[in-house]
Amino acid sequence: MTGMIRPCSLEDLTELQAISRETFKETFAADNDPADLEEYLAAAYNVEKLQRELKQPESRFYFIYLAEQVAGYLKLNTGDAQTEAIDPKGLEVERIYIRKAFKRQGLGRQLLNYAFELAAQESRASIWLGVWEDNQNALKFYHSFGFKQVGAHDFYVGTDKQTDLLMQKSLL
């Protein structure tokens, strides 16, 4: 199925917070301590933080709709908004979040392809992202697009230190 993609704005803050918390919890609750998960959700997806992210000129959010419902979203970073110094001329895919009811319908693939289109239009040197080392479905997905591991960094869910693999695909 093909979804409709549109940029998010500050008017989307409430929906962005809801889908961020919902999808992160759906995906990672079974693998994390409930207290650590709640601590992370409160820190990562509070209104003030999301508002700052939406106002950041080098960050962009896009909702994807299916059947007139927000099915997921994409967050992209460039320049100083990138979370790591992987490639100053690159495009970071910080989040591809899809609601459980809409998974396995090609929407994540559509969002990643959209990121590739934007990167090409902007003459970006690469696309890169971080993915939890234990998220086998995501790792398989990114490998299918030709991403290669270029590093790793610590990622905390509450007090639990985890490892994100940094993956990159050159576009030149």
C-alpha cells in the first residue's frame, strides 16, 4: 500500500508526541524494564523537547498517512542537528516509526525511499542512522537497502545502557 507523506509542523505536536510514545513502547516494551522505559519516554518525547525539535531548522518531520490516519513518521537531520558526526554533508534518518496496526505494509520502506529522494535532491553524500543492535527486523531492513555498519554508540533507555549500531550508505 502507498501512504501519503506530508511535512509536520508545530500544529502536529500533540499527534507527534502520541505516535512517538506509542510506537516506541510497542516496539521496545518487551525488551526493557518498565521504569526505564517510562523514564526514557518522559525525557525523549515530552512536549518541550519535541517542540524544540520541530523548531530546529536542520530537522524535518514527515507524517505518513494511510486510510486518512497517521500511520507513522520520519525524522531527518542535517548539519548541526545530526546526533553524531558521521558525515557533515550527510542526511541522518533519526526515526522511522510505524504504528503496529500499519506495520508490514511497506510504509517504512516508503519513508526510507522518501529520505533517499530528498538526499538526492539536496546532493547529500550519504544517508546514515543508528539502530539498536538487538533489533533484528530493523537491521535486516536497513541491510536490504545497502547500509553498512560504520560504528556504534551508547544509547540509554532510562538507566539501561544499550548499543546502537551506526549504519551508513554512500550516495556518491
